[in-house]
Amino acid sequence: MGKRRFFELNFAAGLIISLGILVFTADAQLAANAAQRASDDAQRRIESFEKVWATVNEKHYDPTFGGVDWAAVRVKYEPLARAAKTDDELHGVLRRMLSELKLSHFGIHSGNPEFGSGAGEVGVELKSLRSGMTVFRVDKGSAAEKAGLKPGMVITSIDGRSSAEILEKLESAIAGRDLTDGTRRAYRERLFEASLGGEPGSEVKIGISEPGKAARTVTVVREEFAGEYSQPLGNFPAQPMKFESRRLEGNIGYISFNMWVIAQMPKLRAAMREHADAAGIIIDLRGNPGGVGGMASGLAGMMLKEELSLGSMRSRESVMNFSVFPQPGAFRGPVAVLIDHGSGSTSEIFAAGLQDASRITLVGERTAGAVLPSFFEKLPTGATFQYAVSDYRSPKNVLVEGRGVDPDVKAELDGESLAKGIDTQLQRAVEVIQKKGK
């Protein structure tokens, strides 16, 4: 019995020791796997840094980088990139590095799960006005309309976060970037609109204020976007499309669309034909950040009787003109184009080109001054890297980047008028058409 007991004890001890070895081996393997993942993550971050720096070095349209010592920029930021412990930290480093160029259309887009996660929306467009973040448009039949949101209301909080708290992260992200005031306002608007987004069916509590009324909180149930999406273009993702065409009082045609994407072109052609007998046409590009540059020439051809250029793009290798060719049945009446601080890129090419040609009247505010044609590429970290490949100059050789396009007729929005149902900029554009039609 003694020998058997001794065997059992030793067998048990051996089993425990074996299990201990197995556990130790598993722990060691987990640690090794974690170390490998950390090493892989670090390598991806370094590869992402290399790709961003090298792409700018090789493809920036200006070989002098606007006077920036790009090699010195690498020396400054590479140690920070290597020290980054997370992808988010690296993306912050890359953004700061790109901000040294002091140009638009250079950026890292990684998304922010804290803001705008999910496909649900409330259906409003916001404007950053003196009164605060103000409701500008409310989509018909939208969740916002059902909840009673109206133009002119000022948003003071979203899900308990004050406007200042919401803007804090944005200001931190764009700190040091040489942005125009208009571009900063547009960023704020997009951030607030994204903050209102979330999963369809979920609720968002919106603090609002109105002149002469007590502040209150409105609960809105988010709904899935019911409209069309554009087709993805390379690494540029599908975008929700909004389009409106109607006839205003005084027989004036009105066309508004939120982005220059190919799928909007048939709608633009149909709308221009629809308004062929109008006394004039107003094209509303407020808040339209741009899109496919060539579409500007296509729309311009629907309102010109002679060939012209909307300006040119200059890269390291070549110069390309935005040539416009008149189309059959082109509209000959007066055209007013509404612009504001949110009108960027292709919207600015369209506005600047036709303004120089004296074909249209620009009404509203100075545009964003963010007009560089750009590409999108995926980084090893999964973020999207946007970089400009050429500059843009108007037909009169004016550089629009960082400057914007000034309107012929200045007009500002104000919250009090919006609350009364009056769009002061649209009202001014109507007056311009009426005056030109006499």
C-alpha cells in the first residue's frame, strides 16, 4: 500500500506539475502573442507614418512645399510617431505633421465612435451663427420635424453635453492648423450634425433655446436615412445625397444639392430643363463641401453660350483646365449662386470660374477657401489619408486656397429671421434675379 500510495502521490504531483507547465506555456504563449500584436501594431503605425510622409514628399503639387522644409518635418515628427502607443495617438501626430503645410485637403480621417456612430439621423442642417449652433433646415418628414425642431432654434446641448464640451475635442484636433474662419465654422457644423447621429431607433436629447421662450430639451428618435447614397469612388465612401428643385414665387427656379457626386448629374440636367422657362435660376451651394471637380464644368455648360475655362489645376507634372462647352438648350436667363463658409472645393471652382466670366451673381458669404483637388488612400492602420495633388487658380489666375471666393452681393443669415421663416440670403438672391430680369 505504501508503494501504491507513493505512486499515487507522485502521479498527482506530476499531473499538477504538468498542468502547471501547460498553464505556464499557455500564459507564455498569450504573452508572446500579445507582444507580437503590439509589435505588429507598432510596425503598422511606422508604415503609416512612412506612407504619409513619402506620399507628400513625392506627390505634393509644389516641390518646394510652400517653403516648408519637409525633410526637417520628418525629423521633428518621426520620433513622436515611433513613440505613439495607439493608432489614435499616431493619427494625432500625423495630423499635426500635415498641418505644417498650412493647406486644406491634407488630413487623416479615422472616424470617432464618440460622435455620429450608426446610420441614424435626425434630419437637420445646422449653421454656426452669432446666436450659436442654429437649425438652418429641417428635412420634410424627418425625425426632427416630427419632434418639432424648426429653423432658428439654437442647439445648446446634445445628450447632456454642452456646446462647449462638444467643441472641445474639435478644437484640440485642429489646434495649430492654419484654417480659415469659414472652414472652422464648417467643421463645427459637421461635428454637431455628426453628434446628433446614432443607431436608427435610438434617442437623442437635444437642448434648445428660442428667443422669448424658456430653454427646454427635446427628445428625438433617430431614423435611418431614407434617401439615396452615391456610389463609392475609390477610397471615398458612399455619401448620402440630398437634392431639391422647385419653383419660387416670381417664376424663379431654385436648385439645391448637398454634394457634387456623379449620381447628382442626371438630376441637375432634369432640373435645368424643368426651369428652362423660368425668369431666373438660383443655385444654392451653401454648405456644399465639393466632390467631383469635373461636374462644375458640366453644370456650367448648361448656362453658357460660349466656351470658357473655369480655371486650372497645376500639379508637378501638368496643368489641366476646367474647360466648359455650351450644351444644347443652355439657360440664357439670369443666374444667382448662393455661397457661404461651407461652400468648398468644387463649389468654389464653379463659383470662382463663372464669377470671373461675369455669367453669374454670387450672393451670400465668402467661401471656405479649401479648394485643392485631392486623393484618398488607406493607411496600414485603417485610417484614410487625404492629400492634395494640385492647386487651383481662377480664370484670372487668382489662388483661391486659403482665401475663398467673395460674393458679389453680401448677405448674412441671422437666427431671428430664420425663426420667422425668412432666409435672408435666399431673399437677397431673389431680389438679384428680379433686378436682372427687368
